[in-house]
Amino acid sequence: MNYRSYIFWLFFRILLLVSTILALAYTIYKEQTAYIVVISIALLYLCINTYTFVKRRFVVMDDFFEAVKYRDFSRWFPEDRGPKDIRFLYTGFNEINRTIKEINSQNEAQYVYLQKILEMVDIGIIAYNLESGDVLWSNDSFGETLDMPSFKNIRFVENRKPELFNTIFETYHREPNSISIALQNESIKILISDTVFQVKEDAFKLIVIQNIDDTLNKNESESWKKLLSVMTHEIMNSIAPISSLADTLQKNLQLAIEQPEETRLELDDLNAGVKTIKNRSEGLLKFAKTYRSLSKVTHLNLQRVKIDDLFNNLQLLMEPSIKAKNISIAFNVTSPKLELDIDTHLIEQVLINLILNAVDACKDGAHPEIKVLVSENPNRDIVIKVLDNGSGIPKDILENIFVPFFTSKTTGSGIGLSLCKQIMLLHKGRIIVKSVEGEGSVFSLVF
């Protein structure tokens, strides 16, 4: 602020006082009585004027400090009246009041937000004064969990339920601890933790409780729903090609029965088809057993498998249903000697998932095409790729496709690719995806 005017007038008054005092001393020395009286009156006036000039600033500051003392920040000082230096003070005081009111408003808003958030959570929270027992704050979930009405002092709980009071309020739980408490009609298990904090001279205790039984029941219910969704998805993925292959074999048999002379039944084809159905059925059973404890699997039924045999089996299984949709599919092995130590049934399940996803991606294209290739990298990694020329995967969801139960399909369950990733991790391999929207996708299984 600009105090130059105030300093100037204060200096001017001091200069007048000094000059008047010197003049008074001179007239006394000359014994000029008339001048002595006049100068004395002038000196008295200057002293009163200077005192008033200085005092008015302190009066204004006293008013402001009084307002601060009683937290009265609603007072407004007039900035358009009075001496210029006082107006500067008023402007400064008003600015301080505005700032403090803004800070108070922000603090009140934050308190309201925090209070609403704590009221909405299903975790019980209470804070109370350790000495007096007065409740500083508590949300509804705390009372609901303990089946207690709202109370202002924890002695209310002590009088009604002494055992519960000792367990919750008297016992310290520095680390989260699972305990059982007896309510009116049942016993529930809760997770409880607490901490003590200091506010000025008062000590407070904060207690947090959560009903574990409700949480476990909800999680168990959701887990069962997800498990059923997964099992249904994977079973349907395997049943569809089995049904298609069985239908093809049944038609061939029907023709051979009805027209034995015109239609020759190829026993080798029939045998291969039945064998494929048998293998896939066994694989489906193995999958059901494996998925039931997939998170606990530590041992795989590993076998040395020729990739050429793996592809031949998949081609025989998948080709009829895929070609029926006018989609071209090709299996290509760069070297017939390539072998892998894998659990055949599980890797078949992975490839079936990827191929069916490729079918969904390219079925609406002009010339839909799927390729299943295998190659060996210079570092001796064997890579199986499933390529399609479909719609591709949008960038905004590409990073989430392996997240369990995430799906962009209206009828999808979001577990196919997640399961593929888990199976590859069990084989100590990895699954990689590259996709360009509008051009297609490539899923690579790296062993």
C-alpha cells in the first residue's frame, strides 16, 4: 500500500511542532509575553492535531483486530470515505476479509464433501474424545453394523452393551484385526482397526469397522456368477465346432446309407472325425477340471507335441463350421519338425478362442480370411500366430482386452482372452496382440 501521503503529513506536523517549540523558546528568552501566549496556543493545537492524526490509524486497526478476535469477517470498511491513508487501510482490511472468507468457504465445502463421502461408504467410522467420550463424528454405517441407534457419547453403548463396549472401545486394535461380536439375534465377524490422534490439548480415537460377513457373501455370490459365465462361454466355444463336425459326419453317413452305390463312405475320414470329437470332448472335460482350480494349478500335463499334429486336429475340428460362414481359414507350419512341450487340451482351448474371435472380427468383411501360422524366432522362441483381416481393435480398448470380464461385445462375457493369458502364463509363455483398426489383428502365442 501507498503510505507516502501519511508519512509526508506526519513529518510536516513534526516539523511544525519542532519549529513552534523553538519559536516558543525564543519568545520566552526575549520575554515577549503576547507572542508567548499565541505560540503556546498554537503549540497546544499542533500537539492535539498530531495526536489525533496518529491515533485515528490505531483506532481503525483496533476495530479490525477486534473483528478478527471474534471472527467477524463480515464487516466491510468504507473505501470511498475519509482520509486517503485511512482508505488504504480499509482497502487492505477488506482484502484480508475477502481472503479469509474464501478460505473458510473452501474449508466448509471440503468438510461437506468429506462428510458426504464418509456417509456413503459401507465402512463404519467413529471418532470420539478419549477423556470425555463425546462423539466427534460418526457415520450411519457404524450404527448399522453394531445395530445401535445414533448416540452422542460412547457411555451410551457401555450402559446398554458392556461386552460390546469393551471389545470395540476399550480394546486397542493397532493393526486391522478380525473379531466376532454378538448382536441381538446373531454373531457377525468384523474387521476393526483404530488409531489415536491429538487435536490441540484433546486426544481423540478413530475406529473403523467393516462387516466381513456381508463382504464375503457378496464376493462369493459374484464369484459364482462369474464362474458360471466363464464355464458357459468356454463350453459353448467347444460344443459349437463339435456339433458342426458331428452334423457333417451324420450327413455323410446318411448319404452312404440312403445312396450306398453313389456315395462312398470314407472310413478314414469318419474315423478321423470321431477321433477329433473324442479328443475335443476330453479336452473340454480337462478344461472344466482345470478351470475349477486354475488359480491353484502348479502342474500341467505337459507332452511333447508336434505343432503339425496340433494344427491338423484344429483344422479338422474348426474348418467345417468356419467355411460354412464363407470365411477362408488356412493353417501353415513352416517346419513340420517344430515341437512344443504343452498341455494339448489347454492350448487347443486358447487357439479355439482366438480363432472364434477372429471369426467375429472378419465375418462381415468382403473377403474374410483367417490364418494360423507358426514360426521359430532367431532366439529359438516358437510363435503361433492367429491373423485376421477383420475390423481390428480400437486403440481405446486395446490395453484392456486381457482384463478379466472386460468385453466390447454386447453378448460377450469378457473372460476368453483373460483365460488365454492365464493359460499362457501357466506355460511360462506370453500372448501378444497387434491390431490396426479397419485392417485386422494378430494374436501371437510365444513359447
